[in-house]
Amino acid sequence: MVALILTILTTGISISILRSGDPTAVGAAKYVVLFGISTALMLALALRPQQGPFFKRTLRLTEEHGQPVLIVPGSRVYFWLPQAMYLSFAMMFLLASYGSATSNEGVHWPLFIIFTALGSVSTIPLVLAATGMLRPEKLALSADSIVQHGWSTQTALAWDDINRLHASFNLQPVQRLLNIAGLSSAQWIHRYNRPFSKSSDNPSRLWNWDKLSNSHWIVIECPRLAVDSITLYRYLDFYIANPALRVELGTESSLDRWHSIEGSS
């Protein structure tokens, strides 16, 4: 609601400024427009979990470490929306920084430093995404394990170590979650991409894009994946309940199984 109100307000203000004909006001309109784009992207990100997956992607078969694997792809739209939002903020702050440095009244050093710092910080997600430290989420399902590749984390759990699967909802933001609980004796494998730093056994976050992996759960945020969440729930539940059929994961049979469950959803 806040994002919707801000988007409407900034749109109205931008139109009013551009129609005014005042050169000073028109020069400032670019900041209002960029802020409006940011709030519109924020609104799109908030609405995304309420809709079906945009640009639904198909599952694919691949091979990892010599083992056939089925990949459940991530949503590129949901991944790039926040990156685009930060790009708008970066452009807004860096333009303000340039304006402070080239003002007819002289350089306003305090404003220049503040805007440059804010603009630089806003570019961090884009740099991380461009260098592969952040990437769309995906699930890799093999006969032995389920591996969650988060935006900046990776968690692996053997099928035999899974205790149960259940669905829930996150309220802030509202989104469906699939929770995979491990047995108390489960062997977990956690990996952290930079900007995580790891001292002893405790990773510390330098940039908060992913939740730190819980030693007892794999938590799948459904909007991050480009597939139907109900189909995914039924698919995972099927292989949890049928250990003998896990050998088909990574083969054409696992794709046929997905299409069969998807058609009955």
C-alpha cells in the first residue's frame, strides 16, 4: 500500500513539474522520476508473490559431479526486480552527487560526500549480481540429495535425512514457503558465497540478501522459483514418500513425473 501511494504521488508530482515549465523545477524532475521508478519496482516486487510465476521456466536435466540432476529453475524476474530498484536509487544519488559537485554556487562538499556514499552503496547489489556472487535461486534434485542454491548460499541435504515437508506463509513480505525439516542426525552441507566471510564455524553477512542457512531446515521461498509452488510441493512430497523412485531424478522420467503432477494440480 505504501509503495502504491508513493508511486501515484511521484507520478502526479512528476507530471506537474514537467508541465510547469520552470527550468529549475524541470531540472529537479529527474530525481522525482527516478524515485517514482524505484517505488514502482518496489510495488512490483510486493505484488509478485500474489501472482503466478512470471515467465514460467521449464525444468531441465543436467549432470553435476558425474551424477544426473534435475534443475528446478529460479525466477529471473523476481531476482532482477530488486537489482533494478537499487539501480534507480544509485542513479538518483549519483546524479545528485554530480549536481552538488557542479553547482553554480560552488561544490557542496557535505552533500557531495553523502550522495556519493549512498550511490556507491546502492551499486553493491549490481556488482554482486554481475560477478555471480548473487544469482537467481534454483533447486538441484538428484537420486541422493536435494540442493538449494540460494541467491548467495547453498544448502545440501540427503533425501534419507529428510524428516518432513510442510508449507507455510511468510507475512513480511507475504509469500508461500516450503519447509523441509531434517532429522536430528542429518548431515548438512552449507556453503556461502561472498559477501559472506567465515571465521571458525560462524559465517557473518556483509550484505543481507539471503537468510543464513538453518542447520535443521531448508526453507524455499516460492516466489524465487519460476515454477508453480503447489506442483513443486507435490513433486517433492512424492519423492520423500517414495524412496525407491528417486533413482529417476535427473532422467526423462523425472520430467514426465513433473508434467503428470502439474497436469493434475
